[in-house]
Amino acid sequence: MGLRATAYADARAILNDSAAGFGWPVKVTDPAGNTADLTGYAGDVAQTIDPDTGQAVTGRRAPLTLHLDDLEAAGLGIPRSVADESGDPWRIEYNDITLNHLVKYDILEAWPDRTLGVVTCWLGIYKDGV
């Protein structure tokens, strides 16, 4: 196995390691209403730094990274944003680190990386989410 194939396999192992690693259980729902319980890397940062000034700015960045093989095995495609606001978007749900607060998101953008076999989704709070 070459280095690139090893990196592909390692990415999946890292994203799915919920016992000792960064993996976190998430529920993924596609626009047709199909759902799957997957494991990925989820984050939600309420404050960011302006790279030009180094100053803290108000903002929120919530990324989720999933492995493409897991999405395929679940019968889902690659998540993407849905530009037509009258249609249903891809949705993500997971409990925060305390396991006491369910957070719900729409996928605003999705950036597939076919080298590592992952897709990083940028999330936004959906209408009835918190």
C-alpha cells in the first residue's frame, strides 16, 4: 500500500475513533429524508480571530468532517449545500460535549477531499435548532 492509500485509510480510522480519539456520533439526514448514524469530527467555535488584525471577532464556525466511505456505506451521497431555499437541506444533529444538549445544523457548504476520502461540511444553525 502506498503512502496515499495509507493516508486515506488513516483518515477513516481517525474520524471513526470515538473510543479514544476525535470521533463523535452524528446523525446525517439528506434532502430526501434518508438518515444515518455516523461518526465524524465535529466542532463548534463561538469566537474566531481576524487573521489580518489578530483581534477577536464575533462569529461562529461549525465544521463537520465525515469519511466518504461511511456516507456511501450508509446509502447517502456526498453532502452539499442546497441553494433553493424552498427545498430541504442536508441536516446534521449531534449532542454537544456534555451530552445534554442536542444541536441541529443545516449544511451551508461542503468541501470534498477525494485524496483523503473526506468531506468537510460548514454548518449553520437550522431554523428550529438551538
